[in-house]
Amino acid sequence: MCRIASNTAPGTGSLVAEVDAARKAGADALVVYSVGPGHAKAVQARTQLGWRMPYFGPWTLSFRSVLKIAGAPALEGTMMTQTLIKNGESERRSGFIARYMRHSREPRIGSLMAAAQAYDAVHLMLRAAFASKGGPRGPALKTALENLDRSHHGVVTTYTRPYSEADHEAFSPRMIWLGTWRKGEIQFQYPDDAKLSAMVRRKQ
């Protein structure tokens, strides 16, 4: 394993030298942690070098900006973590996407995972605000979020006591899917995961 650092600001310049350094070091894959434009530059550099090794990134690799800047051919086969991948297995998720697109001026959602997580977070925060006995202030909201007494059927999952004094994470590892860019769309890397996606994966 080799670590290649870059001082290039995300979305500017070229990452050919950095990616080539990883290639020459004998790397078996690229694991890139960046925001959308940075990923676009990295996959463009990989394509320019003709180096089609596996490429892994966090959820930011799913951004619409990556596709817009890099193009579908350069992204083909790259993989990222996701808590939500578009498919027809869940009526709740399909309904959320349809409602979103009715009010959107863009042909695709900038980041489906971010949109869904934010949508669920707002609903959970509203529940906490109504349940809070100390008013909509930090400590009272924190206590209310840690002690929600009703489940919420969200887009990403069904939230039943999603937070506690020791757990303030939005999701857990068991809720993560491996997605991949295929022909300009994010799909499940593994077909079996697509079949399982209708099942609700909870944090606990």
C-alpha cells in the first residue's frame, strides 16, 4: 500500500502525476478520499494514463458534479459506499425520488444519498423538537433525539431509537451498500444486494 498526497485544490489542475506515482509504486487499486471535483480529476487522470485498476471512494464519488466533469466513460466501474441506491424495490424510496424530481430543475439529483439522509434528518429533528420539553435548544434537542419514543419510517431506513448517549452516528456499517458507476448511473456492485435492498436495514 502506498499513500500519495496532493496539494492540488479539488477541481483544479491535474492529478496525473499523483496517479502515475501510485501506478509506478505498484498499487493494486486506488482509494481516493475527496469531494466530487477531486474525484473527477482523479478518474480523468486514470483514464489518461490508461490505468484501469479498481477505484474506490466514499459517498462523494456519487455526486452529480463528478459525472458532469469526468463523463461516464471515465467513471465506469468505479465504486463507492452508499446508504441508498436508486432501484424499484422500495415504494417509499421510489416515492421520495419522484417527489424530489417534481420540484427539481435538474435532470438528476445532485447526490441521492445526501438528499435522502437530509430528508430523514429533518423529520427526526422535527420529532425531537415536538418531543422536547425544554424548547428547541441544543441540550433539550439532544436529549429528545436520544430518547425518541416512536419509530419513524424514513427513506434510508426505519428509525427506532436511532441515537443514544453513546451513539450519534447517522447510520451504521450494516446499512452501507457498495455502489458502482455503470453507463452514467449508480447501481449495486453486487446483484444480490439489489435483491436485498427492499429489506429495511436498521442501525442496530
